Amino acid sequence: MNPTIDLGIISIHWYSIFIFIGILIGSNFAIKEAKKHGFDEDFIINMLFLAIIIGILGARIYYVLFNFDYYKDNLLEIFKIWNGGLAIHGGIIAGLITVFIICYKKKINLVRILDYLVVGLIIAQAIGRWGNFFNGEAHGALTTLSYLENLRLPKFIIDGMYINGNYYIPTFLYESIWCFIGFIIMIILRKKTFMKVGYLTSFYLVWYGIERFFVEGMRTDSLMFLSLRVAQLVSILMIIIGIILFIYSLKKGKKYGEVNE
């Protein structure tokens, strides 16, 4: 699979294209959701702009820190993010800190904002994973052609999973599909009258945390801390926080119609 589009003068990486498309579509959904609930569009756009920029930096720093043995001897490689190496958990943490600071200064309920942002975030993740496909990364262990054919995958995906003379399990695809299903569920849930502030955020944390924990166990390129897979540890933390937030919202949360929009 060719990771770039050659335009003669320049080459554009598919990875960058899918990250950009994911950000564009995800941001659009987040802005629309927030506007429906009375938030100023300019405020949301400005907040997203900062959160996305800092989130990308956070995703890269997170990845570099856990691969520092390589990057300490290849410092210029740190800036070549088009070759891959954006850790979504690092992006989420950095983006969350940015949104928290803005909401704190503006005296806005953080969880309310997050309920609108996670709808866009999860579809952005579903799209962004295809950048990993074109980069030949975020895949699972060695497998066989017959295994991939039995999954009834399109030929271009099977061909893309043939990397350096071997076939690999398409874990990028598993995560993309899971995130897309989660997006559909969230789109349906957001319109239900029983929904309370915090439900969507807690759903995202648990839904993505469960998937990432199991899929991470199948990957061959996990970021490691000692002998532990970092993403699995973070996923467990996400699930716990999601459950706690859901219980809190269930007991004390207000329905969207009962809060000041």
C-alpha cells in the first residue's frame, strides 16, 4: 500500500489526509451539537482550535516519550508526524486539559461540553484509523491470506495487510468499525428524553475503553511501560472513570431540558 500521493512537486501522505478529514468531520459534529444547546459558535470553534492543536502536540509527545530510546538518537524524526506516531490517548489527555482550563475560566460545566465533543471525537477516531492502514501500522500479529479472506474483507484491505512479505491482522479496522458503531449509538442516544448530562461522556469512556483494551492486546506495536501495555492501563482507567461518571449522572445529573442552555 502506497502511503503517499505523488503530485510531482510534493507528496501528500494518506495518514495526514485521514487525520485532517477526521478532525474536520468530528469538529463539525461537535460544533453542531453545542450550537443546538445554546453555545456560541465562535466560542466552540476557538476552543476546538486550541484543543486540536494542543491535542496533536500531546499525541506526539506521548508517543515520543514512550519511544524515547529511539528518538533520543533521532531527534529530527520527532517532527515527522506524517510518518505516523500520534497516540490517541495522549491527544485525548492534552485536549481534555485544554477544554478543562477553558471551561474553568469561562465558568462552564465541563461535562456538558464533553457530551457534545465526544460525539465528534469518536467519529474522528473511526476515520483517522484509516491513516494507520495506509501507513502499514496499528496492525495485529502475523496471519494468513485464508484468514483474511474468511473475514470477507474487501481485496484492497487484504492487499494492504500484506506488509514486507507477510499478512497481518487488521486491528486498525476493528477499532474503526467499533468507533463508527459507537458514533451511531451516540447519535441515537442524544435524542432520547431520558438522557442526562454526562451520559454520552460516560458511554464514550466505557465503549472506547473496552474496545481499546482488547484490540491493544492483539497489536504488535504497543507502547510499553516496563512490561505493561500503556494503552491497556489507560483503557482500564477510562472504563472506571466512565462507570463512576455514569453512576454520578444517574443519581445527581440533570436532563438536558432541565439545565440552563
